[in-house]
Amino acid sequence: MLGHFAYLLLVLSMLMRQMVLLRLFFVASAIVSIAYAFLVLTDPVSVFWESLLILVNTGQLFLIWWTNRNTQFDARETAFRLAHFPELSARNFKILLSAGGWANLPAQTCLATEGQPVPSLVYLARGVADVRVGGNVIGQCGPGSFVGEMTVSKAEPASATVVLQEPANVWQLDAQNLRDLVARNPDINAALDAAFFRVLRARIIERNHKDAAAQFGSAAGAGAADQSKG
């Protein structure tokens, strides 16, 4: 059972998406393997190599801790991280930030054009943008919103045109750089997927609330009309 438990922890480590958890489970597996090799197998060779694996992974965990400890973010970047990437390590968030850049854009800047590939993933830190379909404004994106999150990573055409209504401060990441980044870093890829899912869920909930309010208003209006006729 001790041997099976060691391999179970090893398998669990391979299922972890975050590097810290992967290494922690791996170290736990190595500790149990040492106990198994020493108490059951009486195998000094396995004890030596498992001990070396623990040493290497402990060193890597220390490096991750040290890197995160010395990674600082300003208030704008901290708000961005807390809102959309709470599960991403400080190191990987810094990598994501560095792949793009902050910019101040004037009003009427077009962030996406309906039917065309989205050039960049855009995060609105400040400012408001109109969302247009067929030339008609159907909604708005405010501070804390993404533009192009559902299409930019797959190079698909935009479903709407998005134009800044006022000057805005944004973080933007070129579409090709985004695709290259997520191909190299599975942790960032998973964090972006989770962030985009949360954004999509919030939009669906907001839309449902608006539809319910509209239906309630229509029903109330119809009721009032019936009463006036009576």
C-alpha cells in the first residue's frame, strides 16, 4: 500500500496545472517512495535518487517563492490581477503583463471590427467603448472589461465592432503574441481560459437580468392598460 500511495501522489502531481502544486505533490510522492524503499525494499539506490529529487524540487519551490516575493505590481496591475487572474502566480502574471503593454488611447479608437480578425486582446482599465453590430449600438464595455477575448486566441472574425466612446487607458496584447504565449505557458493558457469564462458568465447573467426586467416592465404595462380599460 505504501508503494501504491507513492505512485498515486506522483499521478496526482501530473494532474496539477499550477507548478507549485505539481512540485509539492511530487515532493510528497518522493518522501513516501523513500519510506517504501527504506522500510520495505531496503534499496539504498532508490533512497539516494528520491532524496536528490526532493532536493531539486525543494530548490525550485524556493526559487518560485523568491521570484514571487520580489515581483511588485502597481495599483492598476494589482486590480487587473485580482479581477481576472487570482489563480495565476506573480511570476506568470508578470510574464503575461510583459508580453503586452499599457497605452492611453483617444476617443473613437476602433478596438475590433465586425467580420475581421481582432488584432489584439484589450483590457479596459479606464474608459467606455460602444459595441456595435450592423452599425447599431447594442451595448457597452466599461472599466474591467476585455475586448476580443472570445475570438482573438483563435484568430476568428469579430462578432461586433468596438469603438472607444471616450479616452481610455488599456492593456493590449497582440493576437499572434498571445497565441505564442499560451502555446509556451500552459499555466497562463489555463488562467486566460478561466478569466474569459468568468467574463462570459457575467455577461450572460447581466443579459438575463435585463431580459427579465424588460419582460416584467412589459407585463406591468399591459396590466396597467387593462386596468385603465376596465
